[in-house]
Amino acid sequence: MRRIYDDELKSMHAQFTKMGLMVNENILLAVKAFINHDKEAANRVKKNDKAINNIELEIEEMCFKLIALQQPVSSDLRSIVTVMKASSDLERMGDHAVSIARSVIRVKELHNKRIPLVEGKIAEQAEVVKDMVEDSLDAYIRIDVEAAYTIAETDTKVDDLFVEINKLCLKEMAKDAEVVPGGTDYIAVSGYLERIGDYVTNICERIVYLKTGELSELN
């Protein structure tokens, strides 16, 4: 029975990792779609999100089944609760990728004037977020608390870029009224990336909880 239970736990963790990779790919696709004004790619982001939502429901069902049928010991229960909470964070990250995709479609339809400097900063912010997501998944697999703290600290860079992008947009919008609609979208997209960074920090907090049993705010 224990072997079967361990296999089910491994399957749960594998599904969570799979979901994380899917979310990360969709975030990157959404940002590339936004920078390239690629409406087709934006629609793919929206389509991919349905698969992400489905896998989250599968994970939730697996977790409830493990709790209801296996009566897990405290360490295993902590692991199950961690996956439930962290998969919810991943789902919200996926929702923000969809919000970025919707901005793409709006920008494409309105033919907004672009600000290349800001687009470069958004690409830079997205790269930091991508690394945070990938590193957090790796830290989760290894239950690496030190890595979790380091990743959470990186979120400060995401926040700083959000502030910088806001200032750049406001400066350009003040000089040229034609960039106001596009500038508003740049600020929104950067804000979505900033919130994704916050959710990655939440996952890092789950990693610390998984290892220590203690809830800590890392940022």
C-alpha cells in the first residue's frame, strides 16, 4: 500500500512540475506576442490556458483523493497542501499571461504607436520572470530552501523594472499624445509580469514550508 501511495505522491509532484513548465512557456509566448504584435500567438496563449486550467483541476482532484483515502502523515500532508497552494499560484500566473495576450489583440486592432525602449525593458523584465519561474520549479523538485530565498530576492529586480517602465511610459506619454494608448498597455503588461513575480515568491514560500513546516514571508 505504501508503494502505491508513494507512486501517487510522485505523480502529483510530476503533474505540478508539468503545469509549471506549461505556465512558463505561456508567459514567454504572451510576452513575445505582445512585443511582436502577434495576434495569432496571442490566441495560442488563450488556447493553452485551457489546458493549464485542466491540469490544475487534475492536481486538485489528486490532492483531495490522497487526503481522503490515504490518511497521510504530517510530512506527506504538508507536501499535498504545498502542491495545492502552489498550483493555485501557477493558475493565477497563467491568467496574467492571458491578460497580456488580450493586450496584444487590443494593440493589434488599434494600431497603437510603439515605444521600442519600453518594449526592450519589458523583454528584460520577462526574462527575469522566466528565470524565476524555472528556478522555482527546480528548487521545488530539490526542496532547496536556500534557492527559494535567493529566487524571492530576485523579485526586487522585477519590481524595479516595473517602476522604471512606468516612469519611461509616463515620460513618453507626456511628450507625445499618440503613444498614450500604447503606453497604458505597456504599463499594464509590466504590471502583470510584476504580479507573476509575486506569485513565484509565493511558491518559494511554499518550498520553505514544505521543508521546515514554517510559514514565512520572503518579500
